[in-house]
Amino acid sequence: MPVAKGHYKDNKKVGTWDYYNDNNHLISVDKQITYCQNGTIKIDHLIERYSIEINNDTSVVIGYFNHDLDTIKINCQNEMCSLTLTDKRELKVF
């Protein structure tokens, strides 16, 4: 069963929250979510190996998916998105 640890201020999550999971009776941090004062949310998923940052109005989403052989950058701004490899080759634009 997932468990989270973090702080609230004025009934809103603030700072970095750690999300724990019981994997075969070994409790570990699966992901961390940071709630910034400007409304941006940063998610680092340690098990699935990705990170993503979403600004307060969701007009900008930037993230990275880390694979064994390469990293894919996800960049979405103003309804345009691209997937790019580490060497800057674009995989897809939509």
C-alpha cells in the first residue's frame, strides 16, 4: 500500500513529498513530487525512471524518460510537443 510523507501549508501540499511503496517487504521511495511556490510541479519517478515538470497552467510540460541505452526528452509548450533523443534527433513532433 503506497504511503506519502510531506507537508501542507494552507491546506495545499508544499515542498517535496516522498511516496513509499512496499516492494516485497522492502519499503522504498518510488517517487518524489515537489510542489513549488509558483505552482510548478516536479515529479521524479525513481522506479519507472522518468522525471517531468509541469508549470502552473500546464502550458509547459518538460520531461525525461531514461532508458538503458538513451534518454528521451519530452517537450510540450503551447500545445506543440516533441520527443527528442540525447543526440538531438527528433523522434516525433505533434
